[in-house]
Amino acid sequence: MPGNDWQKSSYCQAGNSCVGIRRNGGMVQIRESAQPDTSITTTPAKLRGLILSVKAHRFTHLI
């Protein structure tokens, strides 16, 4: 794996659990700082689709 080049969410505050993201080859890895040894891997296109769906409020029925 590449070096420890995780980018934290801009919503992260000191002491809180934070979402981190990094590129790994042509894929994207996502993790939560509370469990740094566990991550999920996806494609940039699928992550972009998820982000656009969240911004479009397509998951509000789950709240």
C-alpha cells in the first residue's frame, strides 16, 4: 500500500471519529479513524455516485 496518505474529512474535529480517504492505485479506500485497520475499497466513479446521491438527499428516508 502507499504511505500513510489518508485525507481526513473537513468535518473532522480533534478527538472525534473521522472519515479518511486515499487513492490506492486506480481504486479509492475509505476508513473511519476509530478503526484504522479496516477500510472499504471502491472505484472513483462509484464513490462519486454515492457522494452525488447523498448531496441530492436520496437517503433521507433512512433517517
